[in-house]
Amino acid sequence: MTTAIVAVFALAYAVVALEHPFRINKAATALVGAGLMWTIYALAGGAAAQVAGELNDSVASTAQIIFFLIGAMTIVEVIDAHNGFEVVTSLIGTRSQVALVWLVGFVTFFLSAMLDNLTTAIVMVSLMKKLSGRDEDRLVFAAIVVIAANAGGAWSAIGDVTTAMLWIGGQITPVAIMTSVFIASLLNLVVPLTVVSFGLRGKQLEPPVSAGRATISPILPFERNLMFALGLGALVLVPAFKAATGLPPFMGILFGLGILWMVGEIIHREKASDQKQRLTLVHALTRIDMPSIVFFIGILLAVAALEHTHILQALALWLDRTVGRLDLIVIVLGLASAVIDNVPLVAASMGMYGLGQYPPDSFLWEFVAYCAGTGGSILIIGSAAGVAAMGLENIHFFWYVRRISFIALLGYFAGALAYIVQYQLTH
């Protein structure tokens, strides 16, 4: 049984990693893999009632993550529909490429911590299309956006799917992850920015031909600012809601989504139906990335099968015997996330190590949050933010390897070293 489950998972993982050449959506692969693994477990694992109970427990924990992601992604879509991100992007006015790359890097870094790295990458790469008319310049800025978005997501409980998973699972707490991983994440960004700046000295941004063309928007500034403030407030206040009520984060995000929905209905109630339609929460729900949501469901249930069959615990023991050092194990996991999606990697680490052995906010969980969150920047295919930028700007894999991978690797190791030193000094 164990061999069959591992074989199915490995095969499914390979097909997910080769999604583009195979042209098979990774969500379909994840669902098939999870279905086969639980079927094998149910048929060969013995007590059907026990397997069904374990599946119910896994669905309950998975649902918390999925509800949270659906709520957060819908809120972001509502903000975007109201042009809310113009509140941030309108502050960027410099034409110096050195100044702009630092400004874009830091705006992305902090925006990603409040939203999520995927959404932030899409917003900032789209912004650069409006600011720069030279393709080569935009490729460099898009690469920096990927690094900054992943670095920003790593130090916030709501900035990345993986940190949200760790928070919902009880492995980290919002304040602790911010204070412990912020410096490491900042170095992960600053080192690449410093290197890139040397190549951009003296260069000015060339505006696109269409720059300055007036656009007509039916959205009033009051509506834009209100929905931006409410949406961002709903996201940022989720940790406070959990601390005050003790309820899971998904309840806070759904509560905030309901408030945003109600306010939107009120302020748009006098608009014509064709103007109102694209501003509604109903429309926002159609724009969220449902294939990714389904992929998360499949991969989390697949990893849960590995956990309940004790395969992950056996892997943890093997790593302890062969590698020995916990920091090296986590660093290797982070490097692996450059090739393999970080969601199953983090899910696997949550199954490999228990909270009894490693309590909340311990070295393991915080370092996993940093390494899994930022390791994906080393290759353009290593993170959702990278894949989004790759599609928006047609970034070639080997261009990224030649121009960006090494400096991203420098930032990764600089941040990892900073976290280890900081941990040793404070514990």
C-alpha cells in the first residue's frame, strides 16, 4: 500500500511540475492523484470507518484554507474592479530606473504582505506596462517584482498561501512571523536590488507611446477610495479578529467579505445595471482563480493521505538521520521550491513534523515560512507570482536563469543566514 501511494504521488507531482509541456492543467492532476491515493488507502488500509474519519478531518482542515483563500481573492478582485490599486500606483512618478526599481521593489514588498504575492505581482507588472515602453526594461522590473512579491509574502501571515497555511494550522502567529522573518525577507529583496541597480545607473525610463492618453472611468474617487480602504482593512484586520474572538481566520475574512459586499450594494444601487454589473461581488467571484483553488484542494488532500499513512513521518526520520541539521533540511526544501510548488512542500513539512515536537513560532516553522516563500524566486516557474509575470511579460525561462536566478539565489542565502543569526541572538 505505502509503495503504491508514494508512486501515485510521485507520478502526479511529476505531471504537475511538467504542466506546460504536457498541457494538462495541474488542478486536474492534483484531483486525480488525491482520489487515487485515498482510494488505495481505503481499499488496502483496513478499517473503512477509520479512513473515512481521517478523510473528514482532512477535509475540515483543508476547507479552512480554501474558504480563507476564496474570501481574500474575492476582496482583491473587488478592489481591482474599483481601480483601488491606483491609490498606490499613482504615487510612482520618477523616471530614473535606479530610483524606480527601488520604489517598485519596496511598494511590491509591503503590498504583498497586505494582499498576497500573486495578486501584487499582477498589479505591479501591469503597472510597469503603463510606465515603460521598452521591453527589456520591463523584463528586469517584472523580475524584481517577482522577488519582492515573494519576499513580502514570506513575513506576513496573509501574504502567501504557505504562510496562511502555517497560520491556520497553528504553526505560526501573525506578530511573531512579522518580527522574526521581516529582516530576512528584507535582505532577500535588498541584495538583488543592489546588484540590479549597478546595471541601471544613468538609465531613464522610456514611456510607452500611449502614455498620457485619457481614460474615462465610471468610478468616482470616493467609491474607489472607500472600497480600497474597506477591502484592505478587511484583509489586514483578520489577525486582530482571530486574536479577539478566537475564531479561525476564514471566519474573519468571510465576515469582511460580507461587509464589503453590503457596502458595494449600497453605493452602487442607483447605477445602471450595465455599469453596476462589473463592480459587484458576484462578478468578482467569477474572476478569482478557481483552477488554483481546486489545485490547492487536490494537493492538500493528497498530502493528507501521505500524513495519515505515516509516510511523511518516515520521511522526516530519514532526513534527520541522513542530513541531521534542521536548518540545512529547511534550506534544501526552500531550494526545492524553485522547481516544485511550495504549497505541497509546506503541506508536507506540516505533516512531517508535529506541534508537539516543534511548538508554534519555533525555528522550524518560521524558517520554513521564509525558505518556502522566497526559494521560488530562484526560477521564474518556482512561484505563482513568477508564473503570472511570465505570462504577462512573456519572460523566457532561460533569460530569467541568465539574468536573475543568481542574484535571487544571493538574496535567498543572505536572508537565510540573517534569520539563523537573528534566531541565535534572540533565543
